[in-house]
Amino acid sequence: MDSSLLEKLAARQAGICFYGMAPPKAATPAGELPGIVTRQLERLGPLRLDGLIVYDIQDEGERIAAPRPFPFLPTLDPETYAHSHLAELHLPKVVYRCVNRDTPQTFGRWLDDVDRSSSPRLAVLVGAPSQSARIGLSLTDAYAAARERARNLILGGIAIAERHSRRQDEHLRILAKTAEGCRFFVTQAVYDVTATKSLLSDYAVALRERGEAPVPIILTFSPCGSEKTLAFMKWLGIHFPRWLENDLRLAPDPLASSLALCESIFAEVWDYARDHRVPLGINVESVSIRKAEIEASLELLRRLQRRMGT
Amino acid sequence: MDSSLLEKLAARQAGICFYGMAPPKAATPAGELPGIVTRQLERLGPLRLDGLIVYDIQDEGERIAAPRPFPFLPTLDPETYAHSHLAELHLPKVVYRCVNRDTPQTFGRWLDDVDRSSSPRLAVLVGAPSQSARIGLSLTDAYAAARERARNLILGGIAIAERHSRRQDEHLRILAKTAEGCRFFVTQAVYDVTATKSLLSDYAVALRERGEAPVPIILTFSPCGSEKTLAFMKWLGIHFPRWLENDLRLAPDPLASSLALCESIFAEVWDYARDHRVPLGINVESVSIRKAEIEASLELLRRLQRRMGT
């Protein structure tokens, strides 16, 4: 594995750059899979990335009463997709794993597999989407098992600014998860600049009080080029300030507008985090599978890289 | 009266510039009043203002359960203070009037006085601070009486972005009050850029749907140089985003920081409103009577005037 990501994480450096994607649907006909993989290698190969994030998509139907704008379709196993199908892509893979679907046994077997790997492995463990949806392993138990059984596993966590707006404690979750072993955090798509700055601010204040150093916070950015994508992102829990939603809805070219908005949000948060000494990175994704939105995400990645000077 | 403010209001122009202040306390010893008036004339005289706003301070104790950080002290009558004590200040006076303290008779007598005035008079009518505090005239009845009895009365209204965050209908109140005769609106102190942009956005969208033209929205800015001022402004209902509150609390020089924050908030909202064709103006005030904060408000006024190019 390219060691530069590990070095950047160890040095808690700003500027880490990921692209994020979900694996293809599990129902993808076997004959179509090589074509999909080839297209993804072509897209991702030329990008100057520190790593590829591969999501583990859950049916979050229990989290929210509103109907899901797109139906939930199970995907291929993210671990297999990242390490086998995309083996040719010579980039560190950060694989998400919903431990809510694990038992101590299945999670233990996975840790043993990781431990047998010759190189470090990166993962983000994801808990239940809601308290009531909890059926499997808890995040705390999963972190404890990981610390004990797989020393070469490098863990990241999830940080949600929208949750901070409601409960004002997301910075404490970041600190607790850091104590449990997380070395970086990935947000959901950032459209609420105030919530994001407030989370970073409370994190910086708490670090100062404790005399601790920050870990990299990876901000996710995702183009939003249609009403349908907007509805889906809102369903996922991403908050759009009212003015921004109006501007997107009324824009002659919503996709171009969303890119400009993401870029200006990033610039504001980047400057703020630099002044408050929190190292930021980026993760760019497309929640839509429309070609235009995927290509816009690649363009957004290049623009944010320019902004970071990487 | 200098006609330029009236012309700007008639033309619904951007760039109107007010300074806002409360009259001295009613308990001010008569001997001290001339000195206070002289100092205010010296302060306000050199400023390039379109008008002076004189507030009518209510005891808003019923609006909120938390104790008031500063005790409520009744002031001199704003009408008398604006037109008699400050008669030498050759500026249009915009006088606030809490109609909640009026009966139809007292309000009618005031309208008759206004109507006898040889020149136009400007006022902002203020309703009860909360539903439960309603004892006197309603705003709707006051507007109706004003339309009927005082043709030379030019009315402004109050617009509160924080209320828009909670209820999403402040733009509809602005439109309704415009239909009732208001020709401009004054906000409370702006520290929440998102709420302010969202209100302006919904206002612009609604105007476009109705084919109506906007009236000037006067944004109030107020320095915040101490924990005590911050507590008081929060008590008044002004929302500070968490990050901004942290930055103010931890700033080596909170007063200087608050000026820089106000200036950058203004720049962002000004650009946004220009792009969405809503004419903005400013009203600068100090909620504190500390000399440093009052002087900072004058400095802030000059900076915002430079930003507006006025």
C-alpha cells in the first residue's frame, strides 16, 4: 500500500483527499460487472487521490418516517468490491462496515482476516442508523474488539454536523471515538456551513481545554443536480439552509450552481478550520448514478484540490 | 425635512443608512440631560446618515422566562426626545411606537398630532412582544387607523430573521405589512447570516411569484464587546451561531472581533441581496451604554458605509 496516506494520518495532516462510492448493486448481472469496473478504473485512475472510500449502504428506512425517494437495493459486499474487483486501482481503500449487521462472531472472523493481511487496512465502522434499529454489534464493542484483535486496522469514524445542531455534542463523540481508536473522521455531505463551522469550533475549543491534538476531519462534498437528488440527500439527513435550497431549485443549471456552492462552502470552512488549527480533508462523491452528476463530482474534486493547493 | 430619505424610500433604493438609539432613561436628572444631548449631537452630527432611529423600549419580561441581564428602566418618551431634545439634529427621525401601550383614543390623538405636522413623519409601529402580553391596540388596527387619519405618516415595520428560522413565514409578514402600508423594514441585530439570507431568499421568491417589487430591508448591526452584552443580546432574541459565540468569547479583543464579524456578515448578505434584487440598508446601534461599545458602533457604521459605497 502507498504509505503516503498512512503518513498523512500519522502526522494528522490537512489536505487528505478521498473519492467516495458505493459498490454496484448486488443484482448487477455478472456480465456487466467487468464493464462497470473498467469505467470506474478509468474515472478514478487519473485523479490524484490519497484513497478510495467504499460505502456500506444500509436500508435506513427505520431512521425516518418519510418514504425513501429511491428504493433501497442491496449492493455487492464493499470489502470484496474494494479489494478484489478494484484490486487494480493502486490506492488505499477505506471500507465502511455496518457493524449493526455483525454478530461478535462474524465481526471477529473479519478482524482475523484483517489481521492476516500483510499490509495495514483502513475501515470506517458504522453503527445502527437509529437506536430502535439496533440489532447487531454496538460500535463500542466493535472498537474494543478491533483494538484487541487487529493491530494493523486503521479506523476512521463518522461525524455528523447536523446532529451537532440538534444535540451540541458531536465534538464529544469525536473525542470519545478518537479515544477508542479512530484516527480520522468523515462527515456526510456538507451543505450547512454554519453547522459544520460550529462542530469544528466546539471541537477546537474542547481540544484546547484538554490539551489534545486534532485528527483530520474529512468533509464530504456531493453535487446536487436535480430535485430528485435534493430530495434524496434531504432524506439521508443532509441539511440544506433554506436560501441554498431556493437557489438550487431556481437555478437555470442546478448542477453547475451546486458545484459553485460546494466550492464556496469549502473555501469558507477551510479558512475557518485553518485559523482554528483543525486539519481538514475532503471526500467527494455522487449520491446519484446519473452520468452528469458523477462527472460533476470529478470536476468538484479537482476544484477542491486546487483550493487546498494539493 | 431633508427629502433624500423620502426619495430613497419612494425609489425603494439600496443603501439607506440609519443610526439607532434609545432615549435616555426617564430617571435621568434634568440637569444631566443637556450634556447627554450635546454629546449625542457631537457623535451623530458628523455621520453621513439618512435618518436617526429612536427606539421605544418595552419591558419584554413576559416574552421569555430567563431573567433580563440588565434591569428594565423606562426611558423618556421617544417622540419627545427625537423631535424636541434632538431638534437641532437636522436628520429625519424614525420613531418607534409600541402600540401595545396605546388605546384607540391615545393612538388616535397621536395620529392627529402627526397629521397636523407640516412635514412627513416616519414611524415604526411595534406590536406586543408576545401573544400573552397583548393588552393594547393590535398592529393591524393601528395600521388601519394610520392609513385613515395620517396621510403624511410614513411607516416602517419590524422583520425578524430568527422568527423566520422557527416559522418560515416572516417573508409573508413583510408582504402583509407592506400591503398595510409599511414602506421599509428594520431587522434586529444580524449575527445569523443563514437566517438572514433565508428570509431575504424567501422574500425574493415570493415577490417574483407575485410580480411585486421589494421594499428596502434595513439590517441592524450592533457591536458585541463583552459577555454581558452577549447575554443581553441573546436575551433580546438575537441568535448567535455556536461558532461565532465561541469566537467572540475566546477573542483577545471581543469588541474588535465583533466588528470584523459584523463587517463580514454584512458583506455576505449585501452581495446575496444584490444578486437577488432586494435593496438593503443599514441601521447601526449599540445595545450597551459603555463608551467603548458606542464608539465601536460609530466605527462599524463607517465601515459598512464604505462597503455599501455610500
